[in-house]
Amino acid sequence: MIEIQIEDKQMYLVDNYPFDGIPDLREKRHCIHCDEIIIVGDFKVYVGNDGFEFICCPNAPECDGTVIDWVPVGLWKDEE
């Protein structure tokens, strides 16, 4: 997969976020793949061989988590 740079991350989320309730770029989420607290606006976008764009964890490519793996802080574990 190849990382692509996104100039307007808020607009990218508006156009591509796959779920209801687009998070604010400043929100913190817990990535259950790398077990790290992330800032939504630090996301990366990778393009697969088929052209599909994946909204990925800021810790990618070391972490293979995507937007589906980000849960609100405190939902996965007791954290602040």
C-alpha cells in the first residue's frame, strides 16, 4: 500500500468517513490494534492495490488499525 498526503483532513473525513458521527479532528480515540491513544486528525491514508483508500491509524504502517478499530477513550479500557 502507498500512503497519500491529505491536505484538508476535515473535508476528507466528511467525504470518506464510513460511519455516522464524523469525529472532530481533535478528538482522542483508542486504537485497539496498537493499544495507543491517538488524535483523530493525525490519521494517515493508504491506497490499496485495488485503489481503495483506507483511513489508517497515525501509527501506520507499524499498526494495521483502520478507522473501524478506533473506539472512544474509556470504552475499550479504563483510561482517561
